[in-house]
Amino acid sequence: MTQLEIKRVSRLMGAAVPMAVWIDSNHVGTLASGKSLTHTVTPGTHRVECGLQQAGSKDGAQEFDVPAGRRLVIVVTTSKWNGKPIFSAELA
């Protein structure tokens, strides 16, 4: 099974505001500070977009390649300066 796991780092700034998550332009859920969600995807390249719901927009986006049968963990932090999402990823 090929999966994307998206983890939001727990941080005081913006912690009370949920972060909306889209994969390939489909809204897949929201993340509270320190929480994660897992979504099954097809192998290949997928675009992940995130934004604080208070702002009502997709503030950050990045494409990730997910190999067949693997789980890619994407860690999302928010910038201290502007609250925009910053992405990092590793295979689990």
C-alpha cells in the first residue's frame, strides 16, 4: 500500500488554528498542532498543499514522489516569520 503521512509539528505560534491539507487539489482533512493524517495514494508524484484555515488559502505547496508500496512522511512546520508552511520528507 502506498501512503502519504502528513505530520504537523507542534509549535506555539498558530497552534490554535487548524491547518487545511490538500493532496492533488483534493481537500483531505485538517491538522491540529502536533497531529498527523495518513492518506492512501497511487505511486508517483503528488502535490501537497497546506494552509492555516484562518487565512483561508493554500499558503504552501510542494510536489513529492511516492514509490510503490512505501509510506512517505511529510513533516510540515510553520515559518516563525510569516506562518507559511515549510515541508520536509522522508521514507518510512
